[in-house]
Amino acid sequence: MSVATAIDTGDIAEEMGQLGRRARAAVRDLAQATTDQKNAALLAAADALRNRTAVLLAANILDMADAEARNIAPSLLDRLKLDAGRIDAMAVGLEQIAALPDPVGEVLSSWDRPNGLEISRVRVPLGVIGIIYESRPNVTADAGGLCLKSGNAAILRGGSESFHSSGAILDCLQAGLKSVGLPAGSIQLVPTTDRAAVGEMLTMTDYIDIIVPRGGKSLIERVQRESKIPVIAHLEGLCHTYIDSDSDPDMARDIVVNAKMRRPGICGATETLLVDSTIAAKTLPGIIEALAISGCELRGDDATRSLDGRVGAATEEDWRTEYLEPILSIRQVDGLDGAIEHINTYSSHHTESIITDDAAKAERFLNTIDSAIVMHNASTQFADGGEFGMGAEIGISTGRLHARGPVSVEQLTTFKYVVRGAGQVRP
């Protein structure tokens, strides 16, 4: 029976334990899997996604109808929706993962000791990865594919909104696994929408090695608070774009409109625009006009509001808000120093961009801002593993330990030391 219809009515702890045992057993098989075998499974899963497009769309219709009945926010509905193009994009994502170098077994460094010992640091999988995410069903394909390529088993807990869609996608991933003789337990989906399953998952220290949450601030905070398992955190994307006094107005306009409006609901969307006050009167009117035409609601400080009556009043809360909607807050600042101060005060340390023709200012911004991704003359919407040439990603890690920025196949590995001797004993 498809996971999408397997509503849990029994004991959640026992059901989660079964998932854990299957995942732990699968790790042993994945450790022996060849690169060709993993790639073949990914390509077969991509084919299954395309061949089952009608099935995926039917499952997504169920999710969309339920979400609309629950008055889910438009930005979340956009994340949830599947169409033929997005399904093909998932398949392409799996093909791109297959094309990536296999990180498992890579020798990161090696050296010889005076006593003749040969020591190597070798990349190995993390083990079993638990991934908790909201709304976006494509994360099921991305996360499953990345874990498979990096030799990890995955236990996925998608949002209740995408339950049917994620189940249909999982069927495709498991079809790929079965086609090459790998166990279905390599990629599993929690078969219930009961939130108690998340709490249980966060305590499964015998089975899960790493938890990766991907979603809103409340989800991340809950996982960090309750998890007994190490966490790779993806915090909210409160991203900033700063327009410097030495910048091209047309470039600034084009970048800002793209950074905000290309897809307002993704974590790389710019939420606050900062502008050097000395050029605001010249640069901002064209940007405000372009954003207004695009349907963006604008909120700004008093100086910005004086330039255009369409700009509403920004509050202190606006500088701290990840909208994920076509809303942008605008503030005029005292040059680069003012921009750095604002970002360091309000940023979630995700992605920040400076627009300037001054190379020295750009380097100062890039070196001073403490965020996972910093950019020069580029839209923050490029904050994406695929755009970085890393294939798909599980999320953007805003933490400082183990992984930072896009979490792709390399970030889902650790390393071990391999020591080769010829009979040496320690004196």
C-alpha cells in the first residue's frame, strides 16, 4: 500500500521504531553500493517521476484542496503546488545529483608518518538522516536523492499539507531503489500527519544520526529545543539587499525586483532593502515604481515614505520579519557602515547582497557580514544549491558547525581516518 494512504492508527512509537530499524539496516547495504548503482537508482527514480506525472498531479490536487479549505497562506500554496513543469524539475534535479561526483570514499588528505604509518582522511556517510520539512513536496525528491547519493538512509517527515504529494514522490524514489536491488528502507516517509511523530523522531538516538529541519521559524525552534539528536539548522531567510552610493541605478532596480518578486515565497527572497541615503532620492523612485507594478506591497521609514505615497509605514517588527510574500521593507541608511549595522542587528544570517561598482566596498561587505551566503551585484534568489552547481539541496544551513550554506551531498558526509601499517607497535 502506498505510504500516502497509510494513515497511522497504531502506536506511533512502535511505528517510528520500525522506520528506524529499516533505515539502520539499509545503511549497511548503502555502504556497499557502488557509484554506478546509486546513479542508476536516481535516474530510474527520475524516469518514474516523469512517467507518473498524472498520478503525482492527482495526489497534489488532494493536498491543494485540503490546504485551500484550511485557508493556507498564498505563499505556502505556491510552495505546495505541483504542475508538469515542477515535476520535470524534480526529475532534472535527481539527474543532476546523479551527475555529481560521488563524495563517499574521497580521500580528503593523506600523509606518511616517520614510523611508516600511512594515514588518510576519507569521506564517509553520516548514517541515518532525519529530515523534517513543511509544504514543499519537491523536498521529498531532493532530500531523498541527496541522501542516496551520499550513502545515507533517509527518514522524511513532510508537512501535513503535502502528505499525498510526498507519498506519490516517495513511491517513485523507492521504485528507483528497487530497480537496482537497494532496500526501500533507504528512503522512507513517516506515514502519519500526527505531530506526535515529530516528537518521537527527535528522540530516536538509537536510529537517527542527524536531524535536518527545513521550514518556518516555529518548526526550527521546536526541533532545536526538543531534539536529542545533533541538528543541522536551516533558520528563516531574512535576507537583505543594500544599494550603495556607487551603484548603477538600472542594475540596482533589476536586481531588487528579481530578488523580491521572482518567487517571494522562497527563503532566498530579499525581505529588506537598504539604500544609501545620499542616493535614495535618485535611485528609489524607479525601484518603487517597478515593485509597485509587480504587485509588491511596500513598507518604509519616514524618509522613504516621503518619496512615494504608496509606501506604508514600517514598524520595528518589519525589520525582523521574513514575509515570504510580495511585501518589502525599505530603509535608508548612512552608507556602508549603516547597512552593516542594520544587517548585523536584524539578519537571520542567511543571504545578503551589496550592489556597488566600488570593489573595495564590496570586499568590505563580503568580509564583514556574518551570513552563510554573501553576494556582490547579484540577486539573493541565487541562494540555492542548484544555482551553485551543487545539484539539489536540503536547505541553507545558517549555523556555523559542520555545514554552512547550501546542504548538498558533501555536507551530508563526515570523515574517518584510515591508518595503514606494516606491523608497527607503539613504543
